[in-house]
Amino acid sequence: MPALTYTNIFTTDIDRMAEFYGELFGFEENLVSRTPIFRAFFAGGTGLGFNAPDAYDLLGLTPQETPGDRVFQTFDVESQDEVRALTDKARDLGATIVKEPFTTYYGWYQSVLRDPDGNALRINFRGTPE
């Protein structure tokens, strides 16, 4: 079965975004892959990468010109307390809270945020409610 090895976020400031996610979740940086236009972290069986705009040309892609949420990342954690704590930490690191921690209709406990670039992300607990 195929495996997701990386999910990447394009940004005009790879250092700011790498620092935000690295600090928030404590991910270890994959220093071997670091370049002036790319930074990446080991993120629990997959990688989380940040590409500078120069990567569009390198990859043969065209930057999206219209605004809107097309993709968002979900980060699973071990408890509802961790959802709350990381939501507060994310706010302190410059994230905007879209939805404070809540229980979904399907039983997950999560918060919805925007990172410093405005990308949507969730901090999520899928276990038994506490």
C-alpha cells in the first residue's frame, strides 16, 4: 500500500513556519533535507515540509492565485488535555483560533486554527472522551 511520506506547505517565510510547527509540536527537523527553499520535520511516520515560492518553478507548478481553504493538516494527540494545551500554545506562537476545542458529532475532540500564514489546521484527539 502506498504511504504518505510528506505533506508540504508553500510559504513566503519557511523559517517562520518551520519554527511555528517545530515549536508547537516538538517535531525534530530533518536537517539532511534542509535547503534555502525547503525545511522539513519528522512528524510521526510522515514528514511535514515547508517550501519557499522558488519551489513552484522547481516543481513545475503554478502558484494558486485565488484565496480559499483547499487543504488542512490534522495533528493527532494523546488526550483532550493535550488538545487544549497545544491550542493555547499555538495561540501564543501566533496562530488564530477558528474554533476552540470541541467534541465533534463523530466523537473526536479537536480545535481548528490558522497558522501564522493563515493555513487551516486541526489539533485532534480520537480516543475515549475524558
